[in-house]
Amino acid sequence: MYNFAPTLDHDIITSKKNLEDAQVKLAHKWVIEDLMLESSMGSDPIYSSAGKPVNKHREEANRNIIQYPDPLEQGLDSDIRHSIANEKMVSKELGHTWTVNKN
């Protein structure tokens, strides 16, 4: 089972203490959201102002993807339909109803 309260590394403990000491000394609470300027500008810092580069190989691969039909929309396969019809016919001839044991 995962430990959601692991023992912290000595460096982390020291960093937390130094942060708390600095906040008391400077009378200022550090808020990470105040430093996130890029998010308020609507720009992703990974890309330049020109935007995301185009990957020509990926675009070509996406065009070549085969869109197969959805099997749920097509109904049952002909082999399955024949098997069901054959089972009904034999059950009627023998006077026996076949039931599936779900255990």
C-alpha cells in the first residue's frame, strides 16, 4: 500500500525550514501563483511566439490512418448470426432449451 505521508528527505526538511524562516524575517508569505506570469499572458513557454512547430511526418501519418467501421453499428457478424439460428433450430428439434451456466 502506498504511503501518502512519507518521511521527508533531510534536504526537503531544511528547505521548508529555510522558507519558513525567510517568510518570518521578511514579513512576506511566498505564493507560487504570483510567479506564474506565463500563464496569465496566454503563451506556452515551450514554443516561440510563432506557435507550435509543424511535424510534417505526423500530419502525413494522420492522413493515412484507416477509419474502420464501428462493429457495434454494423450488428452481428454473419457467422454469429448463423450460429444463433442453428442453435435455435437444433434446440427446437430436440425439444431442449440450452442455457449458459454463468458460473
